[in-house]
Amino acid sequence: MAFDLVYYLPLFMFAALGILLFSGYPVAFVLGGVGLTFGFIGMMLDAFSFIQFFSLQSRIWGGIAESLVLTAIPMFIFMGTMLERSGVASDLLHCLQVLLRRVPGGLALSVTIMGTVMAATTGIIGASVVMMTLLALPEMIKRNYNIPLATGTIASSGTLGILIPPSIMLVIMAELLARSVGNLFVAAIIPGFLLAGFYMLYILILCSWKPKLAPPLPEDEGPSTAGGIAAMVLRSFIPPLFLVFLVLGSILFGWATPTEAAGVGGAGAIFLAILKRRLSFSVLKDVVERSALTGGMLFGIFLGATCFSYVFRVLGGDFLVTDLIEHMGLGPWGLLLVIMGLVFFLGFFFDWIEITLIVLPVFAPIVAGLDFGDHVPQREVVYWFAILLAVNLQTSFLTPPFGFALFYMKGVAPPEVRIQQIYKGIIPFVLLQLVGLGLVMAFPDLALWLPRVLLN
Amino acid sequence: MELLIRVSDGLDRVITKIGKIAAWAGLALILVTIFDVITRRFFVLGSTKLQEAEWHLHTILFVFCLGYAYLKDAHVRIDLVRENLKERTQWWLEILGCLFFLLPFCGLVIWFGIDFVERAYSTNEISASATGLTHRWLIKSTIPLGFTLLALAGIATLLRKVVELFGPEDLRRKVHEIEEAEVEHLDEIVPTVLRDQDSPPRNGETR
């Protein structure tokens, strides 16, 4: 049989994308350009016609512009940026530090808690790891913390953001899978807090066992009277926590759609900044412009990925993938593991945005049709899969030698921090992640129980 | 070469200005959403118009910031290989990327985008919902407009790389400085005022 070029064209398309992304040209435009190029190649081979590009316009319009779900994203970005730039985040860290000064590894625990709370508000791995590193690492080094412990804590807590709602990644997944954002948010709560709990338990045990890894803070740190501490908690701890619960709660109890909740979050962040007397016109302008840049970046990739996956589909990519998978003769579990392995590998090189936007549309229809028997009810398979994907991605960002988050961290860490120390520090956390992933795989109810109870 | 720099700076100023103005749509979006939530709860207003205004603002926001983000180098790149390449090679890659990826992609979206707007205009398209917003062609025209800005941002970058590759030494340095000033470095993400202070303002202390 002659080699069927048209049949395998989508595969070449994927390969070309994989190689060209490493040119370092912005991902958004590489996606768009590769889509376009293969559209033209398809035209030469009579597998595509120029007028089919017109549908791209309606996809951009209907899928990205006229979408009330995606409208939540710029507002969540705004909320995160505002909390960060108005100093709410750093005040929270300081407050936690004072509260936990007598607990072994108190500072590391503070970082984890802050990661869990602030996680809720940032969406992009690079940005949140950079922010956490700049805020916490110099402080931990100054207190003579063991460097691998410090970097491991920061990197793992900083990446929790993609999992713990309200996460931008979950909004995008919900849109791509055509499922409810609320359900996905609620499904992510227990796995997210489970991981945060694992981290904290590990830090607590390690630091009680080897106290010299994490020297305690001096007693005179912060206010010493009960009243002073109470005032500090009221000012620094309660407000951001309240805001996050307000956003999550309004979705949970059905008061607001996730998009409206994002608006509430954005307005709440402005209100907190006013409360802290940190809101000036220049801060507001800065936050507005920064959020716009982040949004432009994110939606740029969205636009490029729309072009790529549209051409991929017209060229028969879906068909080819299904065909290849059927030839592998895998059961549902085998298939799930293959997809997980693939995503894990991609996570070494790419942020979640690219992976979610390219991989999810291809695999989602296949996964939705998988039958796991009694293990997972058929109609909940998609939610379970999305959460597994989220945990898996977070793990791959942390896994040496390529973990995406680790490079970002190295980029802004003080020069005395060596990459070997970062690698060494992250290993226990990666192991905890794998335990978490295994648990959600073995016990799907960790993800599925809460939405069932709260939303049905 | 001087002319190339002047043209690219002019484009840059226009695109950045428009981006910075469009950025405020984000704040407007939050305010409209809040207004929508509150009025619906207490006064039971019909809010189809407000909800449509929300995604109108969202569209304006992202579409006009695409080119702005490119000029500020805010678009994600996979830097694993690139950062080990010589600067000249990086500039060549940027030129090739503009010519073969960015500009054709923009061209395509603009080409069909204008078609799309014309159809909406000639049929006088309005919202599918009876109480929605009218003049759909207006918001639809933001897509080709935004991509035009993105293409212009591509051209501005292209011109700068040409100067850096082929221009005389003093002009190269000048362009390099312009670019350096635009791009924000990683360690500036957290404002310096919030860092390195021993502790944030304590409570109990009046300010």
C-alpha cells in the first residue's frame, strides 16, 4: 500500500508544531501560523479549500468573543493582579508568619497556606511561581531556612493555583469540554486541599524531626499583645480569605454564575485595596494594564489554537487519532494512562494553556466515551478526567529536570540558590503529588462526591 | 535606517496607546458585572443588555491588546532552546516568525473578518434575543481592527530587527535600548516597594 500522505498529514502537523514551538517565537502565533501553513498544504493535496478558512471567523466569534464563560477570565486575572500589587498578598504572608512563629517550620507552612489562598486568584504558573519566589524566598534564606526545603515549598505551593478554584485553567477546560464551570470548580476543591494538606503535614513532620532545617522566628516578631495580633489578623488575614470564600461561595450556593463571581472577586479586590489605603490612580492603572497584557497573551494563544485545531480537524486529525488509538487495542485504563503519560511529558516543556487548548479538544470526545464500569459513573467520567489532568499537569511542572515552574523559580531566585538545590528540594513534593494523583485515580469520589452533594 | 526606526516607533506609540486605553475595558467589565448582579437581585431588571455588554467589553479588551502584548513581549515563548542561541540568530528567528506566522495569520483573519462584518452590516444583524443589543457589525468589526493592530505590531518588530541586523552600530544600540525599555523583566513583576521591606506596615501603628 502506498504511503497515504493526506491520511498522515495531521500527524506531520503536530510534529511541525512541536519542533517550531522551540524556535522561541510566541506560542500564539506559531499555533496560528502552523495551522495556516497546513491549511495551504492541504489545499495543494485537495484536502482543504480556502473558503473553509471562513469558518475560522465564526469560531473566533462564537467560541472566544461571544462567550460569557470566557468573560470570567479577564476579571479573575484582574482580581489576582490587584491582590498582588496592592500588597494584600505580602501582608497575608507576614501575618501568617507571625501567627505560626512557634510552630515547627512556621514560615514554610505560611507559604503553603498563602499559596492555597492566593492560588485561587492567579492562573498562570509562571507568574504565580515568580510572585511567590520574590515574596518568600529572600525571607526564608534570611531566616536560615534549608534552601531545598524553601524552594520546594514555594514551587509546589505556587503551582497549586491551576488546581484550586477559582482557577482560570478550570474555566477554560469547562469551556472546551462544554461542561459547567461550577461543577468543575467544586470537583477540584477536595483534591486541591488534599494536596495542600499533604504538603503541610510533610513540612510539619520534617521540621519537628529536624528543627535546624527551619529555625523558628524570634519571639519579638510582630505585635506581642493579644490585641495587636487580633488586629493584625483582622486586617491581613480575614479580608483576602473572606474574598476567596465569597467568590467560591457565590458559585457553590448558586447565587452567581462563575462569570458574575469573577466580577464580585474583581470588585472585592479593589475594595480591599481601598481598605488598605493602597489604591491610588497609579496602582489602578498599573493593575489594569498588566491584566490586559496577561489577557492579551492568553487569548492570543486561544486564537492561535482555534486556527490550529480547526485545520487539524478538517484534515481528519480526530479520525486519525481515534484510528491510531483503536489500533493500540487498549482498554479504558490503558488509554487513560497513555493520555496521562503524554500530558505529563508535554508538561515538561509547555505551560498548561498550550496543553489544554491543543490536547483536550482531541482527546475529550474519546475520553467521554470511555466506560470505567462501576469505578466511575459514565456521565461523570469527563469531570474526573479533567481533575486528573489538572493534578497531572501540576506534577509535571514540578518534575526535574525540565519542570517548567523550576526554571521560572531559578530565573528570579537569589544567585546563591543553585538549580541542584531546587531539584533536590522538589523531589518529596513530587512524590506527594504522585500519591495525590494515585488517590484521585483510585478513589474518583474524592473529586466527584462534593459536586454530587452540593450541586444536585 | 533612521526612517525605519521612526516608522516603528510611530507604530509602537499608536498601538501601545490604543492598548492602554482598551485595557480600561477590564475595569468597566467588572463594574458592569457588579451592577448587573446587584440590580438583578434587588430590582429585577431585565439584564440581557448588560450581559451582552459584558462580552462586548471582554472582546474589546482582548482583541485590542494582542498587538500591545506583542510589543511588550508578554506573549508566552518556549525559551528552552532560544536562550542558548546567539542574539543574531534570535533576531533572524523573530523576522522569520513575523513573515511566515504572524503576518499571514493576521492577513487571514482580517480578510475573512471584513467579509464577516459586511454580512452583519448588510443584514442589519442584531442580537438573537429580543431585548439584546443592536448593531452587531460594530462589535464584529473589532476583530479585523484588533488583528490589524497586531499585524502593525509585527511590522514594527520586523523593522527593528532589520535595523539590529543590518544597521550601523549607533542605530543598533539605539533600537536595543528602545526594546530593553519596553520589555519588563521577570524580577520586576513584584513592585520593589513591596519587597525587601522588613515587614509590611504593622498593625496598631497609626499611619
